[in-house]
Amino acid sequence: MADNRVVQGRMVTPKALAELIEGEGVMDAEAIEETDRECPDCGGDVLEVGYMPSVTEFVTGWKCQDCDWADTDRE
């Protein structure tokens, strides 16, 4: 349970956070980590999660805890 975080007013698991970032289901997700980044939209705290949207891809994603902003390390 310690891996869960509050994002936009609701408790999310690492997999649920990855799905918010990705916009669809993911296969697996690592633990949620806090970052030193501020959201470029609202200045809120940003969380980081690594996840696998498919068997052949690993993505690092970032999501603001307070607004809809999200980003990934995809080029």
C-alpha cells in the first residue's frame, strides 16, 4: 500500500498512474517515485513511474498530482 499516491484527489497504484499517463492499459509498472520537478502548467508536485505499455517497450512517465499534465520520455 505504501506505493500508492494521491493524484488529482484520488488514490492510485503504480499501474493506475501509468494508465493515466498512457491513456490506456499497461502490462506492468514499477513503484511510484517523487521527483524534484514542478508541473509546468500549475506548479504542483510531479510523480514518476516506469512502466511497460507492451512487451517490447519500457517508458518513464511523469504526472502532476494536481492537474491533467503528463509527459513521457518517448522521443
